[in-house]
Amino acid sequence: MKVEQISIFIENKSGRLAEITRILGEAGINIRALSLADTSDFGILRLIVNDCAKANSVLKENGFTVSKTEVVAVEVPDRPGGLSAILQTLDREAINVEYMYAFVERCGGNAVIIFRFDETDKAIAALQAQNFNMLEGSRLYNM
Amino acid sequence: MFFNEEFETLPRPALEALQLKRLQSTLERVYANVPFYKASFDAAGIKPSVVTSLADLQKLPFTTKQNMRDSYPYGLFAAPMEEIVRIHASSGTTGKPTVVGYTKKDISTWSELMARSFVAAGAHKGDIIHNAYGYGLFTGGLGAHYGAEMLGASVIPISGGNTKRQIMIMQDFGSTVLTCTPSYSLFMAEEAQAEGVDFKKLKLRVGIFGAEPWSEEMRNEIETKLNLSAIDIYGLSEIMGPGVAIECIEAKKGLHIWEDHFIPEIINPDTGALLSEGERGELVITTITKQGIPLIRYRTRDITSLTYEPCICGRTHARIARMSGRSDDMLIIRGVNVFPSQIEAVLVGIEGIEPHYMLIVDRQGTLDTLTVQVEVSEQLFSDEIKVLQALSRRVEKEIKDMLGVTCTARLVEPKTIQRSEGKAKRVIDNRKL
């Protein structure tokens, strides 16, 4: 139920994002989902890609600091209150969301939200208990 | 272990008597042969004969780097050019370089002092000395080279640069002693790691590091990463080159300055007043055996202190403390004196921070600003903003706590701070003062 995400440290200066996407593109890596967290000095680019291990190694070869993180991809019903139901479940279990970002799944009509929790396993169990659908990593990578 | 036991362990009264005799003859010689010294002694109303004790040394005027520049290139030489067999020059980061000349005897003295230094550091005949100090006008390479040969060790004159080749040679040739700048040793460790070479499997036993100020914390870092005993060596081209002073491996506590050839003093850099034992100030050195370019009370601009306390190694020569910096490396930020080495000590004390850093000083309006650039290593990196921000704040707080200066810590991508294969550049001062 866990999805591998890679995070890359980037300095806040022009061309860094272009550089990363160029490296990934040349290595034949497809980006499935991304989010960029930024401060005035630096940013963290978080990516879900079709080949996490390869993305990790080509970026490291090019001198980037990269780390792998486990996140959870939850399918969110595309109707008012869809996300709220998920967050309420987590709140009841006192699970913190460190960050989240959404992307629209092309095959179904639902949205998919990527979550980073403080307690990943506990979050998965709580969401499963409420019958929320979580996407397998393999499905995301190959979408 | 000693290279020249008799002189290295000379009882203090005999050592001081020897110093006085050598000082007097040096003064006679410079007064007779160097117009600058004749003029400077005459201006102070002093004849060499007034020096009848070592304490009289303080009556003499100082020699400064500016005096050397004004005499560029050969004005301070005390021996005729026919007797000068070697010429070196300082890096001359500002203006013309300072030029020094050596007679045959100077080269042999230098070689001996460097050989003594190797032995004090724990090296011996049979060692394979990997000499990565630059060969050329800079005194580091050739100074260490001649000392290694006099010791009877096998010296690899690899010089600086081409780090991959350095690592290959260290591995294949079985180098046991490494000589280079401390910052370059860490750069080598980083490159070795990238190449998949484990320093722990190399035969290196001792590293002799100098030519830039470094901290005790950096020593620990180097000793862990390179798996060797790291020894601090001190020297400057004006006085001789490397081997003016060295730590003994027995104590690793202060650097023995070879007092049968140099007389050290510590002064207040602002007033020129002599400071007493243990007080921190500018190191002043008088050479008492040099022929090519003897210097009287040369202001080194290096900040340290002096102790005459006996050392467990048995050497009777005084020790200077680890340099906290060069008085001209010292930054004054909003009135606070800051040495880059102090910031380095704070940084390497924080887990995961690489000892590669850059200090950027600027002025906004009338206020000085200090930015400390730190590389984000894999070990430090978190994909959560708050963790990285907490790291920046920690760097800022520790620097504030230790040095009393407010700074901004800026995290930068790895390997973006310029690496140096010689002396590391740690400061960019953008202030237009």
C-alpha cells in the first residue's frame, strides 16, 4: 500500500527545476506526480516516477541530494466532502499529515491524493478500516 | 623519537645562550648588509651591540610584510645573489608577492627542521610520504620534499591537484604519510568515497596538515574520515616555509617552534606591546640562523599564544597554540571579531554537516550581514521543510551562542561550494569598505 517517492533538495535559483527534469527526461523517466515545497532559499521537489531506483541514481550521479520516502496514495471520491471524510478518519486516530498533494487520475473519475504521514502504517490501517481505496505503487508508476 | 636529539632537547639555559649568540651575529650581519635594517635601526637609535640579552630583542623595530613588499624583489636579501641557490615567493593574494632567497646552508637548515618535524609527527625512515603540497613558488611542496629526503623516507612528489590520481597512487604505492592542507585532505576523503575507495583500508598512518588555520573539531573529522593521526604543522615562506613549528605526536598539544633557529614573541597586534606567556596575540618571529633573508621581529599576522611549559615528548622548545587565524583573515562583523576557523569549529560540531562552508559578508545600509553557506549532505537531508529550517536555525543559534554574531544560514546543494586543492577560500567579503 506504500508508494515510493523521491525528494530532491534544490537551491532557489533559476534553472534548477529545468535541470532536474532534463536529467530525468534524458534517462527516459516519466514523472507521475509532483509537488514543490519552497522557502525563500531552497525547495524540496517531491516526485513519483515510473522508475524510482533509476531516477534516484541518475540524480545522485548529477550531484543532487536525493532521498526516498514512503507515502500513501489514497483515492478520493470526486464529490463534496470526499477529502473531508478521509481527513476525519485520520484525525480520530491522531495521525498527522506531514504534507499532501493531489493529482487527477486519468483512468478513473476520482482524484488521487498523495499523503505523507507521521505514522504511515497506522494511517493505512485506519483508512483500510473505513474502506478507503489506496493505490498500489505499481499501479501509479505504470499509469 | 628525535631527529636531532641534542638540539631538540637542549636544556633551556643552553638553548637561550645559543639563541643570544646567534641573534647577535644575525643583527651584526643585517646591519652591515641590508640597507633597510641599517636605516630602521638608525631611525630607532639602536646599534646591534645594545642587544646583550634576549630581553633586549624587544627594543628592536618590527619588520612587516609591507617592508618586504617595499623591498621587492631582493631588497631584504643579506647574502649576495651568487650565494642564493633557491628563490620562493608567497602567494601574494594582495599585490606583489613577497620574495625569499635561500643559500645552500639555508636549504640544509630548512631540510633538517622539516626532517625534525616529520619525526615529531611520528614519521620515520621507511615511510612513504605522499607529498600533496604544491610544488613551485609556494614553499610547501619543496620544503616537505627536502625534509623527507633528509629523513631518509621515500617521498612521492605528487604535488596538488588531480585528486583521482592522488587516490589511486595512495592506494597502489602504499603511502603511509600524507602531507597537504587540511581542507584538501577532506576533499580527498570525499572523492575517495565517491570512487568507492575506503580510506580505512589504505596504509596511511599520519597526516601532516598545514598552510591554513584549522580547528580541533576538524582534526577529529579528518582522523575519523581518513583513519590517520592528524598533526598540525606551521610555517610561512617569509620565515622559511613549512617546518617552523610542529605538534609532537606524543602530546598533540601545541606546536614546538624550533627555537635554536627562531625566536618567537607574542605581541598585542594593535599596540605592538609584548604579551606574557599564555596570552593570545600576534606571533612575531626573529630568524637567527638564516643567511639569505634574515628577518628581525617579523610580524606574522598569525594569532596564537606561547608556552614554555615542559612537554611530555622531551623537547625543550616552546610551543605555540593552534592558530586561531591570521589577523588579516579576521573578519569584523558589526564590531565582533570572527575567525573563519571559529565558525568551522561550530559547524563540524553539528552532526551531518560537511566541513565545506563559505562565509559571505555584505553590508546592507550601514549594517554588516554574515551569511554562512552550508552544504546539505544526504545525511542531513529531509524531505520535510520544517526539518531543514530547524537545521538552519540551529546553525544560526550555535554561531550566535559561540561567537556572539548574528548570521543567516543558507543551505546549498552538495558540492557547490568551491573546493580547493591548496588553501581553502572560506570568505567572500562584498563590503565596500
